[in-house]
Amino acid sequence: MNLVACDGTWTQSEGSLRCTGTLVEVPHDPGITLEDAKELSDQTLVLFAVVFGYLVLKKALN
């Protein structure tokens, strides 16, 4: 996805937006990678397992 900005002002005419200056492409962070998503998913699963195990032990010891 490309992000653009206008160094002038945005105007609207006939249902479309127009830039009175020039359009400038805005650099942006590409976001999360597939490797990062997998690692985050794995860590979430580990956290869930630890909390679940804690709750089971807590209930079993009472």
C-alpha cells in the first residue's frame, strides 16, 4: 500500500479529491513479517499454556 501526502491543500470538487500542490509519497513501516507473526503466535500459545497450567494446579491443590 502506498501512502501519499499533499504539500498543498486538499480540495473536493465533483466528488473527487484534488491536491492543489504536489503529491509526495510517504515512507511507511512495512508492518509485521510472516516470521514475526509466527513467533508472536507461538509465544501467545506458550503464555496460554502456562496460565492454563497454573489455574489447573491452583484448583487441584485446593
